[in-house]
Amino acid sequence: SQELEQSPQSLIVQEGKNLTINCTSSKTLYGLYWYKQKYGEGLIFLMMLQKGGEEKSHEKITAKLDEKKQQSSLHITASQPSHAGIYLCGADITGAGSYQLTFGKGTKLSVIP
Amino acid sequence: DTAVSQTPKYLVTQMGNDKSIKCEQNLGHDTMYWYKQDSKKFLKIMFSYNNKELIINETVPNRFSPKSPDKAHLNLHINSLELGDSAVYFCASSQPGPPETQYFGPGTRLLVL
């Protein structure tokens, strides 16, 4: 079974629209990471959340971790073509401090100009 | 300057061959990782390694072995390649202590024929 569920699997939005990607686990997320993957460019670190209720923003992207630390959302405001890519959530679900991350399947975002 | 680099970017080889993928990081990080992203887009940890400890995901076949000539490099050797080894392999590194943000390389796309 998949330990990190991401939804939706793919998303097509018009430029300028807002969107939200969700990442859910049945286990406690001891550290939740959001990455963006572009073909040939590897994984680009976006944000990391650790505390329940934490929220971070960078430019037009906001990530939140719920109080129970089992769900995170990534919100993009006024999307642009440069936001297109695959967004992956990764988390430490062991709590053992091994820093080995488990990843969701990713959400493929397409932004139509 | 590229923080985490991998070579080669693409690798096409025959079943049964032995191959290596190189990874170098210039961030001064102590811990490095190898991940495998399979055809279903799952990204799974294979190894994590620092000066003190090699942690192996128990599902990784022993045909896969990491080799670290120095702190800045963690190479992945694969013996007797199989069709199922076809995937994208990502190297990552992180600094000690929280937050353990991992920085990823661009990935190596391996195709076993």
C-alpha cells in the first residue's frame, strides 16, 4: 500500500488560476518536504514543514501541514507556465531520524497560457 | 555551480552487464543518498550513507552497492543488470541536523535492454 497519497494525480489549469495539491498519510509525518521535478533537472527543493499547523510561503507557493501532521497541502496562487512540472511530497514517516524519505507518486501540473 | 551532479545522464546497456553511476556534491554535506524512481513514478530510498553509517533499504538487491571514495562522492555500482533495473536513479545529499533538507541531482535514466 502507498504510504503517502497525493491528489490529484494530474492537474491542468489556465494561467492565472489558483490550485491546491494534497499529500496525505495514515502515519505521522515527522518532516514533510515538497519538491518540484522538471524533466532533466532532478528534484528542486521547495519547502520543508515540521510542526503541526506550520505554514510557509515562497513567492506564490504556500505549503501547510495540518495540526495532526498527517496531511499537507501545496497551494499555488495565480499560476504561471513556469509552475508546470511534477510536484512530489516526501516525508520521514519513521520518526527514527534516519532522514530517509518516502515519496508520493507526484502530481503532474500543466499550466495553459 | 551545480550542487549535486550525476553522470551519466542517460545509460543504455544490455542485461547482464555491470555499470556505475557517479554522484558528486559540492555542498560540503555529510550524508548522501541514492533513490530509484520506477516506471510508476514511485521514488524510493535505496541507500543513505555518511562517514559513519551505511543504511540499506532491505528491498534493494545486493547487486547494487554504493561506493564512497570520499565525502563528496557516492557512486552506485550495479552488477548483472536486469530489465527491472530500468528506472531513473537520483542522488541526493543533506547536511547533518534538522532540517535535513535533501538536495537532489538531475537523475540518471537507465535503460536495460
